[in-house]
Amino acid sequence: MENSKVIRHLDPRRWEGVSVLDYKEEGQHFQSITRQVLFDGETDFPCQVRYFEIDEGGHSTLERHQHVHVVMIIRGRGRVLLNDRVEEVKEFDLVTIPPQNWHQFRATEGTPLGFLCLVNVERDRPVLPGEEDLEMLRADPDIAGFIRF
Amino acid sequence: MENSKVIRHLDPRRWEGVSVLDYKEEGQHFQSITRQVLFDGETDFPCQVRYFEIDEGGHSTLERHQHVHVVMIIRGRGRVLLNDRVEEVKEFDLVTIPPQNWHQFRATEGTPLGFLCLVNVERDRPVLPGEEDLEMLRADPDIAGFIRF
């Protein structure tokens, strides 16, 4: 029988034996963001638990995809593009991002933004916005001022 | 297209529009514990995110089952039976409980213990220990002193 495991938290938002990785293995449409894989999925439970942390001034990629994100903020504050609006988020807020919603996370000035992100192990690749998508998104002045691409 | 959603955190570990429920709909082998369902699973992502909180002196059910638990402590401190040992856990520790591991959570005196628990939507029912199981568990004095049943 496989044995239970405790992965100890080490302040601030680092875990014993868990590597701090690049956000993505390739690409350039992001800034000052790291990734830690806390649970990598198992046959019986094909779900990954990742922790992302964005430093002050950084941002995740502006993207969309078919797979669902379930996100819980567990450090700091920030703002997030949720398809057609920008929302403030803070520690312990839960964000669900259904299929094909454009999204991008940014850390608020003066704080990092750290969040758990749950996904299926089997998932499609994110899609970046094309010129038409950017034009559509930028039609809203709040979104135009928020997004980084 | 389904729209993204933010469920706001309200101190302490309550969320806007999320009901605080009984831990289980029936049974009696638990004490001073509540449940909140933060994400109830979707076709594309058949995973539930629940938040459980154990008040000082309380405990979850001593049980085992085939389905996997992925747990992150997000409030306070406590101890947990993990099959053949008792471990201390604190905020942001991650606990994975593979199939058929006996487990029970207890809050440390003077603090609550609150944790996220991820599970498959489709899962088997927990099994309680029989006399032989209890005898086996109680063979270890640390476990004998820890478990509540």
C-alpha cells in the first residue's frame, strides 16, 4: 500500500523538497513568475496542484484554453483578467476559470501574488491572443490598461 | 460560454455565498467539524474542493477508503493519523492520503484546524474501523493515545 505523505511548508510559500521551476518551459509573454508542483496527479486522481507566485510587477501569460482552472490565492494580492472584466483578488479568494475564458494574473504593486491552481493532468495547450482577440479585449479601457502582451 | 467566478474570502475562512454545512449528513464518529464546498466539480473537471474546519478539541472520522485525498492546511495547527503514524501539521503543509490509508485529523488545543481537501466527484464511501482494525491501530501507543472513535 502506498504511504501517506506530508510536504512541509517552509515560509514563505516554499515547500520541503519541492523545486521552484520556471513558469513555463518556453515562451516569453510572462514576467517574474515561478511554478511549484505540489501534487502531480495519480491514476486514481488525475489532478495536478501547482503553486504559482508572481513577484511585484510581474504577470502570467494572457491566454485561454479548453481546460478548467480552479485557483485559490494563498499569498498577497493582485488583479486578474476574467474574460470581460478585471477583478481584485486577495488571500483565500477562490477563482474558477471555465473553458475559453481569457485570463491573466498580475501582482499588485508592493506585494507578490501567490496562488494554487488545480488542473486536469490531461489538458490542452493554452492559446495566445491574435490581433483580433487583442482588439476585442482592448475595446474595454479597463482591460486595455490591464493586459500585458 | 460559461463565465469566470470569484468567490470572495471573508475572514476567518468563510466565503461569500458558501454555506457552512454539517461535516457529514449522518454518523457520529466525529466532533466539532464543519464543511464548505468551494468547487463542486464540472464535467470537464470532476474534482471537488471542500474546506473543513475542526474546532479546538474536535476531530474528523477515523476512516479509510479507496479514493485519494489531497489536503492543504490553510488555518491553524493540528495532528493527523496517517495510517501507521501521527504527524503534526500546520498552515500550508500539504498532505496526500493514498487509497486505504487510515486517517483522522484533530485540532491542536487552543487552535482550530482548517484544511482544503480535494477529491474526485465520483468516489467510494469511507469505511470505519472494526474491532480488528482498532486493535491493530492501538498496538502503537502513539496511535492508541491519538485516535478518537
